[in-house]
Amino acid sequence: MEILEKLGIDWRILIAQIVNFGVLLFVLHRFLYKPVLAILQKRADTIEKSLGDARALEERLKASELAGKELIKNAKREAAGLLEDAHKLAEQKRASALKKAKEEVERFVVDAREKIAIEKEQSLREAREYFADLVLQASKAVLEESVQEPSPATVKKVIGKFTQV
């Protein structure tokens, strides 16, 4: 202790300062250091939780993007299928309409041929009747003239009737 006195240090003041320093450390540790550490730890936990949430959100976002891309791919594939079905249906409709048109044309041709045959038959019948009538008239005229002596005027008359036809 003599050394302390030689240095000019009062040992009672030194002990009081050590006690004061201990009390100060105790108070700081109790009321400042622990709450500050608790706040820092709480903040670190919050930051860690936020980072974890951000990672989870990022993963969900990636999963959503993949799902969206898959949905788009499926929608494109489905649209292509629908388009192909529509083309097939249109081709079937076109083929059906073409077949129906061909059938109508064939029916029209058959009907026209039947009408032509009927008209031809009717024309032949009319021509036969007309020529039969002419032959009958000519025969009648010839027979009338043969019963009588034909005069040159009568012969010209009969020939004229034939030439009119």
C-alpha cells in the first residue's frame, strides 16, 4: 500500500472507484446491455425470418412461372389441336358439299336426258303422224287421180303438196 501512497493514490478512493465501476457495470449490464442485445437478437431473428420468407416467395414465384409456362404450352397445344380439328371438320364439310353438288349435277343430267328422250320420242311420234298424214293425203290424191285420168295440172298439184312438206 505504500507503493500506492508513493504514487499518490488513496486506497479508499481506489476501492470506492472499483465498487462504483462494478455497480456501473452491473447497472449497464442489467438495464442497457441485455436489452440492447435482446433488441439486436430480435432484429437479427426478424431479418433472418424475412430472408427465409423472401426465399420462399422466390421459390413460389419460380414455381408459379413454371406453372404459367406449362399452362401456356398446354393452351397452345390445345389450340393447335382445336385448329386441326376445325381444319378436318372444314375439309369434311367441303367434301360433303362437293359430293352433294356432284349428286345434284348427276341428277340434273339424268333428268335432262330423260326430258330429252321424252321430247325426242314425242318429236318422232309427231313426225310419224305428220308423215303418215302426208302419205295418206298423197295416197288419197294419187288414188283419186288414178281413178280419173291424171291431168298434168293434178300431177303438179300433188308434187307441190310433197314439196311443201
